Amino acid sequence: MLATTSTLSSTASQLTPLSSLSPNPFSVKFSFAFRENKNRIAVPTSLKSQRCQLSAPPALRVSASSQSAPTSVEASKVSALPSEMKAWVYGEYGGVDVLKFDTKVAVPELLEDQVLVKVVAAALNPVDFKRRQGKFQNTDSPLPTVPGYDVAGVVVKVGSKVKDFKEGDEVYGDINEKALEGPKQSGSLAEYTAVEERLLALKPKNLDFVQAAALPLAIETAYEGLERTGFSAGKSLLVLNGAGGVGSLVIQLAKHVFGASRVAATSSTGKLELLKSLGADLAIDYTKENFEELTEKFDVVYDAIGQCDKAVKVVKEGGSVVALTGAVTPPGFRFVVTSNGAVLKKLNPYLESGKVKAVIDPKGPFPFSKLVEAFSYLETNRATGKVVIHPIQ
């Protein structure tokens, strides 16, 4: 019988190992010291959505700094790597109850174009739980699966053809080049993950690992969606679900990277000030206004919530509607992001200058042992920004 959610999260170390992956012939001790960057901009408590029903949570963190962060992890000299690691695994598709904590998962073998990353922080995305629910099983990797796309951590081993990274480098990225086409069987919700060099970038110097982990898949999705519409300086944009993981970054990229002339965005009442702080010129309370009834029209509507049928009513003739989820109504279109470390490298200066910031949900970061609770929360669709898992241990 499967363990209950509360049992999984609170007594993870007592769960029966799955031992479903064959071990590697390595053995070693590995030590890390954590020194997190505390320089984060706190948004006033009034910004928290009442829909989240949180009781006195910490203030929502819009994370950025123009100062260099201290090294967050120090890797000791390593002569070999462990053969087994702790990881969350599921061997069948379903709800959060299929997630199991396993202390004896094989450390992934390294290909010649990959680096092995000691995971310090990881973040959750809707694609994680949709994949776990079996919605992409026709193109998924074989079960059992270690979930997780976003990663921030330290390189501990490099493949023979790796040129840009070395042991000790602090990196971040989305580990799956194609989100739905054969994503890795061994993901980032583990102590170690193997990643192709081309999917990673050096972690921005001023961000800690929690901030960095919150960015890759969402910021790449935000950037690629805007790029596909031909968005450019002087154009206007409406973002649906502007306080979400992708939406919060679409606002910032449109304003500070692409040079938008005007940005509007929707959210619930408690998050309107957050939208303005991110660069929105017009913050629309969807609980009180129907955005589709606006007389103003936009060059691009970025639908990150699944309301394409309404979004097309406020796009200019000849404009574009990006639809990340839900049914697509012309001229709307959908795309699935392609992970690309070059995009992260391009955006690093905006992150290091503080112009673009990571938005982290106030309930997090969740410790590794609370992954089930983190997924359950994400699946309520009430999260603000990103749900981050840290520390991974």
C-alpha cells in the first residue's frame, strides 16, 4: 500500500528504497558548506494574495542584487563520486501519492558532453506534475522517473568533450532540452543530476542558488514566447497571470530586454502591486474586471493561464497570442520551450544588474523532505512566482 502524503513528507528517510536503477561503481564522501545570500527585496505583506490562504507567511521575495553574492557552496576535494544518492522517484503515473523517497538511487552515468551537478536547489513547474500524471506518457522516458527540470548547483565532474565548465563551477539551467520529448529519466530532484553542457550557464554572481533555481525553464519560456511573436521595442503587451512563474518574467523581459512601450498584466487583488513593481504599466484585477472587455488592444497577448478564447479579443489585427496551456483559438499559437544555455548566458547581465528578478513564492523554499507538500501546493494554481526546493540533502 502506498504511504500517505503526510507520511511521505515528514518521514521521508523511513520510506522503503525502490532500488530501481543500477548503481555506479563509485564511492566517496562529499562535503558542502552553505552560505546563502540574504540580499533579497521583500515585497510588502499586502501583496500576498488572499486566495493563497496563508497564515502569516514570510514576505514574498522578489529576488535580485547588483552586488556579488558570496560563494554559496564550497566543494571539498573529491577523488571519486558516490554510487548511490537520495532522490524522489515515481514508478507509476498518478497523483502526489506515487512519489517515493529513495536513498539508494544510482548516481547517473555521465556522457561525454555532460557535466555532473551536485544539486543545491531545484524548482517545480507545471510540466513536472503533468508529466507525473501521465499526460505525456507517449513521448516520456521509461519509468521509474526522478522528476525535475530546473536545477542550480555545483559541477563535480565533466565529460571528456566538455569545454566551457570545470569542477567547482556554480551553474544553473533546465536539464531537459525538449520538455515533452524523451525528458531525462533522472531529473533534478535528487542529490546529483547529469546535464548536457549546452543546457547550462554559469550562475549569476549576485544570485544565490534558490534564486537561480527559480529561473531557467520559466525565463526561457518567457523569452522564447516573446521572440516567436517578433516582439520588439515600441510594441505593447498584455500578460495573463502576470504573477505566475512565467508571467512575472514575461513582464520584466518585455520591459527591460525587448523595450516594450506598454505592458499590462492580470492578477488577483493581492498581487496588483507586485505586477507594478515588476514593470507593468497597467495592473488588472481579474476578480473585478473582464480583461477581454478592454477597449485597448495589444500587439501581443501572452496567455500563461489558458484563456486564449478571451485573449484573442484584445489583440490588434495582425498581432499574436501566445498560449501556454488550454485550447488555442486563432490567431493564437502554442509552443513548447527548448532549453538553451545560450539564452541564460544572454540574460545573465540583466539578472546581475537587478533589472530582471526571480520571484519566489512566500511559502518556500520547501525542504527536500517536503516535496509532496510542495507539489500539492503548486497544483492548487495559487503559487506566486516559483516554488523552490532547498536544500537538497
